[in-house]
Amino acid sequence: MQTRTETRTRTVPKTIDGKTHQVQETYTVELPVPPPDRKAQVKQAVTAFAALIVLAAVVWSALAIGGLLSMAFTPWAAYMIAAVFDGAWVCCLALEWVHQYNPQRARAPRRAGWAALVLSMGLIAAHGAVEFSLWVGIAGAAVSLLAKGLWHIVMTTNGARLDSATQQWADAERAEAEGRLATVDIRRELQRQEARIREESAALEGSGSVSALEWRTPATDGLTEDRLRAEVEDTAERIRIAQSGEQVAQRLTSAEPEPLSPAEPRLSRPEPAQAEQAQPREPFGFSAASVQRQERTERVAELLKAEPGLTGAQVAERLGVSLASGKRYLADARKEVQK
């Protein structure tokens, strides 16, 4: 068994004149040396040799295809573009190696790599046929085929093989991890959008108007967001009042009548004529909302007469409504004052 000598240090006590201190001492040990792993060394050598062959094939392909393209284009541009053809299948080969344990994702770069190789070999063969002979072109094209084939064999022999059950387990774990990663990206995107919405809303509220946002349709020409918000809030207020009126009516209807005490019999009265019957009235909620809106408009008109410089914000603060509603009441009050 082979051994190797290794020098180490350790702490030992040292006593002089009755005083002891810890000092460093150097010593050597003999350690066994494992036998060399010839298979691992061969794999490393083959991998390095395959990488050199791929590099040589890319250079060879660039020279051949560049010579063919230089017949019609500038030489420096032709040779630079020529490297794209072999560079394409080299990149696909790298992606195939990255996804060697994910057959579904490795399938696309594998097919694209072989397609790019066939195209590159065809151009190399065409260059040989134009400059020398077809056989010379075929021999030159075989260089790229050998380079890709050798690297494909290296990946196949060095990579681990998974059985069907293990592959399914790996796919499930990968799908779960990718799902969590995608969820993080989606949440980050939503947070950016929410932050942008808050910034835009703050900017619009600070400016006091958004007159730049208008609908230019014939039916709503000149309709701004402030006017639309005021209309929506006014309609919502009417609906709330109508709902409250309906709830009161329902409570009155559902209430059990109290027992009536005996009373004297009433004389029968003739039924009123058809023309004297009560006519249908407007819905409770909307009529009440109109009255409330008219009262607020009249109040704002009185305030406007006393304070001509009254603003929508002041109206909203005094009436206890939103800024948009305050602006709407102020506009209606100004119309009343002008009348």
C-alpha cells in the first residue's frame, strides 16, 4: 500500500523554570494513498478531447462557410456570420446537457441541434463543391458530424440513467419547485403593479383633476373621470337610500298587527270612484335622494353667495362627502346662483 507523508502541528505544554505554556509542535504522519481511478481519468481526458474537437469543428466550419459567403458579401462580415451555424448546434448541445435529467425539455434543443448541424454540413459541402470537389466538401462536413456525435456520446455515457419511477418522482419534485418559483415571480409582479397603482392614484389625487383622461366617444364626449366618479357616487347614494326605504317598508309590512279592541260598527262607505284612487308614486329612494341632493345644492348655493371663492374640497369637508361629490354640488350650486 502506498503512503504519503504529511506534516502537521499540534499544541503541547512546555515547562521552563516551573512555568508552563502551550506551544506549537510540528510532527509528521504517514497517510495511505488510494489507488488512482483510471476510469475517472479516462473520462476527464475524453471530455477534454471532445471539447477540443468541438472547438476545432467550429473554427473549420467558420472558415468553410465564411469562404462560401465571402463570394457575395464582405469577407469580415461573412466569416463572422459563418460562426453562427456551428455555434447554434453547440448552444443546443449545451442546453441538452443542462436538461439531461428532464427529457421533455431536452427534446427541443436536441432536435434543433441536429437541424442546425445538417444545415451547417450542407453549407460546408457546398463550399467544397464550389472550390474543389464534392468529395472534399463531404469530408469537410464530416468534421462537424464527428464533433457533435462524439460530444453526444460523452454526455450519454457520463450521465446517470433514471428508471421510470425515479424519473416520475424527479418530475414531480421539479414541478413543485418550479411552481413555487413561478409564484414568487407572479407575486413580485403583482406587488410592482400595486405600487404603481398607488403612485398613480396619489399623483392624480394630488393634482386635483384628471382632465387628461377623457372618453372621446360620441355618446360620452368630454366625460372625465371626476364627472364619472361623481355620477357613480350619486347613483350609489340613491341606491342606499332606496334600499333603506325598502327595508323600513318591509319591517312595517312584516310586523304583526296588534289586536284591536271592540269598537262600534262603522257605517259602510261607498267605494271611491276609479278616478279618485291613488296614483302610483315615484320610488321612495330616488325621490328622497333627489330631495337630499336639492337641499345640499341649495345649502352650497347659500355658502357660495357668502364665499365666492369656495372650493370643492371645502364643500366636501362641510357636507361630509367625497371630493368628487363636493365638486359636483359646487358646480350645481354655481348654476343655481347664475340663474
